[in-house]
Amino acid sequence: MNDAPSLTATGQWDALAEAAALAFRLHADQRRKGTSIPYLAHLMAVSALVLEHGGDQDQAVAALLHDAIEDCGAEHEATIAERFGPRVAGIVRACTDAEVIPKPPWRARKEAYLAHLDHTGADALLVSACDKLHNARAIVEDLREHGPAMMSRFNAGRDGTLWYYRSLADAFTRLLPGRLAGELSRAVDEMERLAA
């Protein structure tokens, strides 16, 4: 019996591997806010969460690239569409809350993103929810390690950050009910408790 994967099985993840290479190139020098953690860790974690929550390869590809427009420039949208198709590019666009640098004021940007979720398709809601879940879990871990003072690393500080994550949890509970939204809500509950 030959245990080697078939050509079809080997090739089925080619787009994900190509997206990882692009994400690595675009985000190579970035770090998670206030840490020495490579930003790539976040992108890989979000992609893994998408697959764990039933997403397909296009959604996992979009998860790897979800911050490409926002953090690396709007010109990357055309590259994403050309290399991975309009569905992936549309998901990445829907996960983007700003495409100009400097970014618009934080509160207005986040309010617009929350309002936009009501008009976002299920493909992008899954990727966005996984992104926010990974961010919330990272904040919780940092709160456990460093205490509430670590909230000062965020543009909106403690109160703004807590408002945004509670608003996200409420939105995803309404728009994407199920296990993923429940995990996000529980992470935000813990964030609020630890930040108090």
C-alpha cells in the first residue's frame, strides 16, 4: 500500500501555500502591537481558526491576507484578486477598516466597521470573527501576564478597547450565532474581568 499523498491531495493546498508566502513577504518586519511577536503569528493563527471553524481554502487564504490592504497598502488588493480570485479579494476588502495611511480617527473607523458588519457576507464574517477572536485571546493573555496597565498600548486605551470588543462580540452573536461567536463572547468576558 502506498501511503504517499496523491497529486490531487498534495495540490489542494497550493493556494494556501502561495498566500502564506505573500503574507510572509508583506508582513515580514511587522510585530504585534507592544510585543516582539512577529505579526505573521497572528495571520497564521487566524487562518487556522478559519479552518477549525469550517472555513474553506479561499477563506483560509483570505485570513492569511486579511490585513494586507489595511497594513501594507491598497495597491495589494489587485494582486490578491489576480492571484487568488475575486472571492478572496472581496473577503480581504470586507475585513479592511482603513486603506489610507495615516488611518482615519480610531473611534469613527471602528464605528464604521461595526456598522459594515451588518452588510457583510458569511464568508467575510467568518474570517473577521476569527481575527477578532485571536486578538481578544491575545489581549486576555497579555492582561494575565502584565495586568491592566498593558491596555495603554492601544490607541483607544482601556475603555475604548473594551467597548470595541464588547460591540464586536454582540455583533457576531447576532450575525454569526454559534460556537465561534460564543468563544469570542467568553474571551471578551474574561478581558473585561481582567481589565477591571
